[in-house]
Amino acid sequence: MPRGLNRRTFLTQLTTAAACIPLAGASAGWSRAAAPSDRLHLACVGVGGKGWSDMLETSVGQHVVALCDVDQQRLAKAAERFPQAKTYTDWRKLLEQKDIDALTVSTPDHTHAPVSLAAISLGKHVYTQKPLTHSVFEARQLTRAAAEQKVVTQMGIQHHSSARLKTAVEVIRQGTIGPVSEVHVWTDRPGSYWKQGLERPATTDSVPAHLDWDLWLGVAPQRPYVNGLYHPFHWRGWWDFGTGALGDMGCHLLDPVVHALQLGPPSTIAAEGPPPHAESGPLWCIVSYEFPGTRHTTDRVKVVWYEAGKQPDREMFQAPDDWPGSLNGVLFVGAKGNLFVGFPEPAQLFPAARFADYEMPRATEDNHYTQWTAAILGQGTTSCPFEYSGPLTETVLLGNVAYRTGKTIHWDSQALAAKGVPEAGEFVRRAYRPGWEQSGKSS
């Protein structure tokens, strides 16, 4: 087991992750025992973009007591909505506030783990946006931390709680298409949503007065501010801050695959695409995963990821000629037929004539956000706790590791290591910026 993964070192990391928070917050821990009839005291870290909707959705019936964003304009807008909440630009200062029960983390990918890990170490319940973390190592840390602290967690992949995906999972679990031998997963991103394959410009712009650039960078390397290049959205195309199309859509699209087939970690991962760029994600990429079989699959099962509009051959679907297809979707290939589930198209079975008399299972839609707050108050459980979403994130991000190394990865999940590919280590576990090491790296 590599350095940092044994229990003793992990507990040290958990302690040092909170060490960047002044001791005044250390006594907060489980800040108050919430009875089922109580309202939760929520904090929201990142309140613009997806953070805005996460804040509104999770706050239903609860009490928002703290807001944080490095952008004063976004913070001011959220404060107008929740004027009783205290406001912060530094999430470490927010975690000093003693009355916080739980918090949402809706920041760029590179700060998901530092904020979440520090909060969990104080006993706070956490809802963290997808991808759960920026690196494979961070995902393993958060999974372990949540288990150690026994907090209620949820990753923000709201499609998981939709009737559409629940139906697809049930179709597979019923054995309707027989053992699954391969799965094809595709997305139209990046491209029109954000750009990749980029060269960093030599120019530097003045940081706007409303933005704390150093706090925005956080654990990431020091980079000059350039108007519109990173903040507020195009950070996704840069490895320093984002995780590319896999991080953005992989946690959504690979979720029903991992969930329905009950997959463990992949055994091999290989990727193709343009030559890897040290700083920016690829213009396109195809990743092939191989997993050990489960009771829903053949002895081994192949999962292929396509991005930037690339898709499997049309003939593979066995769909009618007039079938419109989908820009984002999943195709399960089974011994008895195929199951397609789209984003947002509903589940469909092909060839259609073979399943003409089949009645799709009926599923109930859940609210992914209030599922989390209800679980904290002792009402049910979450469907995407870190126990599930941590390993899912590891699988997703291993596609980036394979692409960036340019080699086939034979994965040792227990050791978090690519056998015979030592250069993969820097992509499995990244270095934090000097001064931020305690946010997740062992001392």
C-alpha cells in the first residue's frame, strides 16, 4: 500500500485537513443534535452557477446560516436571498462558525475535496457536486473520511434519483436483456459547452475587485488571471481546475452502468485521442474500461466512453431506422437484446419487436437534494453516499489517468497504483500548492 493509504497515515491526513481551520472551530464537531422536527442549519460553499440551484434545492424547509463564495457579486446575490446568513469569501473561515450542521460544496472541481474533507473532519454532513473530487486519491480519502466520521453524504448527480434511471437499473437487474457483455456511453461535451485542447495565453489581466483570485486558486498551482479564461465557467477545460468531459458528464452517464451492473473497480483502462496536453483536456477522447464480471454480466464486461460527439456505430443499437438517437446516452448490450437510456430520453429496448409485449417497470422519482437533508434528520438514506460515489468517481477519473499517461492502465485498486506505470502516480494523486498542503496532503 503506497504512502498515505494506511489507516494511521489516513487519520493523520484527516487531522491535518482540518488544521488549516483555526482551533475556534474545532469544538464545533457535531455542532448540535438535530431532532427529527428540527430544521437543519445549512452552509453553502459556492453559490453561483450550479451552486445557486444546489443552495435553493437543499434549503427547502431548512435554515441557511452561512454562505461562501470567492466572487463578491455572486455572494451578494445569495445574501439577498438569505439575508440572515453570515457571509464569507474563505471557506476555512466559514467552518469556524459553530452552528453549522451540514454544507453544500458547489465549487470548481479542484476544491471539492479540500472543502469536503475539512468539513467532514468537523463532523459536518456534506453534499458535494460531481465529480466528487479532482483526483482518484482524493476520492478514496473522502470515502474513508465519511465512513470514519459517520456523516450523511451525497454526491450531486441528481439523475441518479430520477424515475428514468431507476427504470433502466431495474430492467437490467431483472435480466430482461440477459447478461451484459458491453456498454457504450457517450456525450456531446466538450465543444459548445467549453473548449479544450487549449494553449495558455501569455497575457495577464487585472483581477476584478469583486474576485479573490488566490482563494479561487486554492490548492491549484499559481496561475495568472485572464478575463474569461477560467472564472466563472471555462475552468473545466484545464487540468489544474477541471476534469474534462469525463468529470463533467462521466459521473452522470457511468452512474447507471456501475449501479445497474454492480461493478467494482476496473481491471484495465486504455484511452485514445489527440496527443495529451500537459495543461488542457483533449479535443476528444475514447476510453475503454474492462471490469470483472458480476451476476448481471458475462465473465468480463467492457465499457467504452466516447466524448465530443463521437458515438458507437449505429448498427450496434438494433434500433428502428427512424429512431432519432441521442446526444448523451448509454447502450447496454445483452445476450437477449439491448437497453438504451438517454439524457434526457427514457429507457428503450431494442430490437423493438422482440420486446413488444414487455412492460417497463414503474419507478418513483425522488428529490436528490431533500433526500440528503431528510436523511440527516433521520428520515431515510441517501442514494449516492460517498460509500458509492467515491468509488464511482475513482472509476470515472481513471479514464483521465489512462489518457494523460498514454498507456494501458492495469489497475491495483487496493494500492491505488497503475502496475508498471509509475508516471501515473502524479495523475492519481496531485500535489497541492505550497501553503495549502494541509488541505489534504499528509505532513
